[in-house]
Amino acid sequence: MSAMPSMAAESKLLLRQQSSERGNFGSMPELEDKPSTPLCILDCSKPQPPPTAKAYPQIRPRSNSSARDASASCAKFKRSLKEKAATLLCCQAQTEDHPNRSWDGRSRVLSDFSVGKQLGEGASAQVYEGLDTEFGVRVALKLVGLTTKKAPGAALMTPAGARASAAAAFANEKNALEAVSSPHVLGLLSSSVNENHKGRRASLLVLERCPNGELYNVMEKLGALDELVARTYALQLWRGLAACHEQLVYHRDIKPENLLLAEDWSLRVADFGLASVGRHGLVTRTCGTSGYMAPEVFKPRGGHDPARADVWAATVVTFILAMGSPPITSACRKCWFYEQILNNKWDLFWKAHENFGPRLSDDFKAFIQRGLNPVMLARPSTDSMLADPLFELPSMTSAELSGFMEHAMSTKDEDFLDSSYEEEEEKA
């Protein structure tokens, strides 16, 4: 059992691994695919024993903050109706008031916006809240090319490599979002290049604002969702992904951190910086987040189908929605769960998971088993997964989902407050 502490340490990193990509960024980097070294960091030489409760990967908060800190973080989800802005509806209303000045009719530049607080940061971009000073539209401003030494992966890049990576990410995301129109894909409102932010150059993406944050944060707080709620979010995810694949847009980094929740709590597929756009056939570059990467992605020789890799990653997310934990630590033989998938021992796979999580319906299990097919060519397409009997079952309406999530998140806030109060009472 000496291997178990190692597995526990590795599994804790699964849901917050940094997206990464290997390859040579030359001219026109978004159109190149060059072979690279696989990103699997696990030692696959020894199989793992069945997991124990102590070693089982669970979704846990990323920090050891106090109950009061957790309460303050959760309180961000409580916003009054006056503070919320439905971006697209606001655009339409303002356009009607100013028929000669259409917000959507011309490109917006950074000087058109009041830049608010920072929402997030990656290896090649920073995201801020934004308010259009002319029309009053609230948006998200993604400045691609702004990096800091604190950003994950930034310290590993040369200045030239960082610029090439930022250029590729901007082109990928802009081209992908311009190609896809879906209620479950993040909306691109405008874009521009050669912007200046505090004396630094960057390219600008003006994006639909999603005030309820990442799906990851919700899963941290709520854990496993009721199967009806999980099925509703899964349906939205697969519809958004199918719309992308229809336009030859392959995301290549599907994970809860890249799935955002709009004002009405509906899901948006976001962050297309690693996407493959407008190409048929196999790709050889290894990219993504290891816990969500299909087994063939770790083997760049011969290439892999990015569409089928997206199916694997989306199935992992669907599993997390219903179980509250990932199905595997990595698509590697060292992972005991993946070994059961390879050997078609699904009874052992489900028995082990159900020792630590809810028991799923047969329809949900069958859906997961279809998507986690280790044979790339035998794995279904997104359209085939959408036609699965699972999605013939009822799902929640927009109003029902919004009401449920508002109540669930506010109840969770109260739980944090109650536990903090009890602790203070005991100390007193």
C-alpha cells in the first residue's frame, strides 16, 4: 500500500491542473501542429491497488481559509437585480434608444470601457470586469498578452515564446467564437488588437459577462449535484460542444474551470485559447489538462482526433457533475480506475466509486461508459452522445434551474455562517 499516499497527492491536483501545450510556436502558430513530448507526469510502471476512502480523490477547497472567508467568497453570488446586467438584452435596449449608434455595429476598443476588478489570470491573459461608458453594457474584458511572473507557466516561457503563445491564443479564441453561435458557448461581442493597458500592449476580447463564475467553484461548494440538475447541465454542455464541432471548432481543454455560469445560471463553454479551428483530420500536438485528456492524447505519434478527445473530456465533466469527484486521476495504467475501464470491468469501477459517492441510474452509467471508451475510433461523436437515451429524460427549465441554484448557493452560504457562529460560541 506504499503507492497510496502518492496517489492521494496526485489526485488532489486533478481539478486544478494548469492547461498546457507543447509545441513550436512559429509564424502562424494557430495553423501548425507539431509532435511533442506527452504531458503524462505519472509513473505508469506499477498498477495501483483499489482505492481507499483516505486516498479517494475528492473536490476540496483550494485554500485553508476560515469559515468567514468562505462565507465572504460565497456571498459574491448574492447580487441584487439592480446590480446584474443581462449583457445582450442591454445591448438591444441601448441600440433602440440610439438607432444611429449600434453597439454591435462597430468594433469596441479598450478606451470605450471603464475597467473594473480583475476576475482571473492565465499564462497569457488577464480578465477584468468592464462597463461600456457610452451604452452602460457590462462585459468581461479579456486582455491577451498581459502576463506576470506569478501567472502559471509564465516563468517557463521566453519573451518571444510568450508573445507567440499569446498571439496563438488570441487568434484561436477569436476565430472559434466568431465561428460558433450557440446559447451555451460564450458570446464574443467585439475584439481589437494593439491595445494599451497601463503601458503594456495587449489584444482585447470583449466577452459576454458570466457573473456566477466557474462551474468549478459551484462544484467545490455543492459537491455532487442531484441527477436531474447534473443531467440539465450535461445537456447544455453537450449542446454547446456539438455546436462547436459542427463548425470544425475543437476546444481541446474542456474542464470545469473553462465552463462559466451566466446570470441565469445556464452554462457557457469558454476559453478557446488551445482550440483547433477549421481543420479536419488528426492533430499531433499534445495539449490540455492531464486529468481530462483522452488516453490517445498522451501518445502523439500518429496523431489523435480532437473531436473524440473533446468527447472524453466532456464525459469526465459529466461524471463530476453527478458524482462530485473525477472518474480517474489520469488515463494511465497506474490509475486503478482507468485499469478497470481498460479491462471492461465496469462493475468494479462503479462499486468502488459508489463506496464514496451517490449511486447513479443505469441510464447515467451507460452514458458515462459510452463516452469513456478508451478506443478512440470506437468513441461516439458529440451528436451521437446527444442522441443518447439519457437526454430523452426530463431536464430543468431555465427558470427551474435558476431558482434551484439561487436557493442551493444561498443555503450553502448559510451553512458556512452557521458553522462559523457555532465555532465562536464554543470558544466563548
